[in-house]
Amino acid sequence: MSAADRPATGRIMSGEMAEQPAVLRRILDEGAPKIREVAEQIAARNPRFVLLTARGTSDNAALYAKYLLEVLLGKPCGLTSMSTTTAYEAKPDLTDCLVITVSQSGGSPDLVASTQAAREAGAITLAVTNNADSALAAVSEFHIDVLAGPEKALPATKTYTAELLALYLFVDGLRGGDGAENARALPELAEQILGRQAEVKELAGRYRFAERMVLTSRGYGYPTAKEAALKLMETSYIPALSYSGADLLHGPLAMVDNVSPVIAIVTDGKGGDALQPVLDRLKDRGADLVVIGPKPQVDGASAGFVLPTEGVGEELQPILEIIPLQMLAYEVTIARGQDPDAPRALAKVTETH
């Protein structure tokens, strides 16, 4: 969508979504060597386990990194509870632990304080931010700049995909891989997806009057479900619930009926295979099911968006999966007469303590 074609509301978010192919290229061309250097330095320290610290959109990027670290490296990995150190003043022994803090702005006080505490407790600390001059970067031993450029819309779009790619390159660098080469197809494929605005706009018509939505996936696609739900809630204000497919079967499936919109992110690989029994159960319940994934047809789905993922490994597909869902959040919000650039009650930099 050209700048002239964008509606007056949502122009900033739309423009930033359109920047994503350029951001991905910048990371691959300019950022990859620096990320690899950081990865080599940390790999030489041989951390015994990894903790990830983040909030909001960056928390979903951190969850993606957790899958990468556990699947590709076999490293024990967890998501931190910052209040244990910032509120309860716990002092864990983090000797030989790698603590990765992911934040777009690098400015939230609790992220800075917990990272500082981790470093004092013996951890190797790495900040992944879009702001090399941030307080978080300053207190961390290592820093990776995701090179997304200024992001002005309140809903994060280009910084999220930039975080995903930077984290993938870092984790692959820890094992000595050539991650940049594996990811070369991403910018062009992202451009193809962004060019299918009309398709997404038509899909958005299903959700204009939705009172609730459910998003589900498994494996590498699960962070995508969580991030898509967050985007829908913060832009359109539709309550959007995200579940691992396995968790959905453990109770929440009971709320799904034949008028319940469900979006399933079906990654091509083991995660998508593991989700198939969930799709079967959703079909049995008559759910209004839409599938986002590379397969043109999933039995039981009433609509979908086919992703171009040829030559892209399962672990990289989340970078493409989220883009049509960002577009969907934008289109649903516009259709509901709201401005996705400035959701009510939100600030671009959220300062939690």
C-alpha cells in the first residue's frame, strides 16, 4: 500500500509494517556480522543455562528465542519473573547463566534493574534492543541492536520481526551456523505478503463485529499466536485469547462453538504436525476456523492465508507468519472506525517497576 493510498488513521502503523522487508535486509547485511561476533564471545564462555527477560511484544520475541535455544542448542532455558528481584529482592546465584533481556526501547526501569541485578549475581548479560543508547544497553555486558529504526506507532510491528531475526542469528551464531544465509529469502517473501493487502482486508470483514477471538498454534508458531492476540487487543480492543494447541485441549476448548472465530497458525514442520489433532477437534465443534500457514488447504478451515515459505525452515517461519496477522489487526481496527496508531490508554514506552 502506497502512502497516498493509506487512510488518514493508521498511516504510521501501515508505513512501519511496510518497512519490514528493508529492516530484515538491513539486519542481514549490516547487523549479522556484529551479532555473530557477540554470539562467538558468549559461546566461548559456555553458559550452562539461559534466562530470558522481557515484557509485552518483546516477551513474545523472547518466547521465540526460548524455542530456538531449547530446540537448536539443547540449552535449559526459562522466562524470568522480574518481581523476584525488583520487588522481593531475591538474590539468585546466576554464575555461568546467560540472561538475555529483550526490549524495543531499553528504557523500562524493571528491565534495567533486573538486568543489573543479574549481572551483579554473576550472569552473562545480553540486551537486545532497538536503542543502542538505552539504559538497558548501558547496564548489559553485551548488546545487539536490531536496527529497526524509529518506531512511532504504538503497536510494535517492525521491531518485533527485527527482534525475531536478530535472536535467530544470535542463537544460530552460538552453534557456529550461517544463519544469515538461511534467512536470505525472508525480505522478498515479506514483500510478497505485504502486497496482498486486499486479501487480508477481505479476511478482516469476518471479524469486524467479533466479540471474542481465539488464536492457537504449537511449537515455533505459538509465540506468533500470542503476538497476534496482543496486536488485535491493543488496536481493535477485541478480547483475543491465545493458547498453545495442547493447552486449548485442556479446558478452553469448551468455550469454542460454531460462532467462535478461531485463527490457527500452522507452521510447516513438527509444530504444525502436532497441531493437527487440535484442528480436528475444532472442526468437530464447528468452529469458524481460519488457518495461517504454507499449506493451501487444511481440512475443516473455512478460510485462510497461504504463506510463501519455500526454502524457509520451520524455525524462521514465525518472521513471516506474523506479518499477515499484523495486517489483519490493522484492517480490523480500521473497519471498526478506530485508529491503530494510537490505541487508548497506551504509551509507546511502558515504564514498569
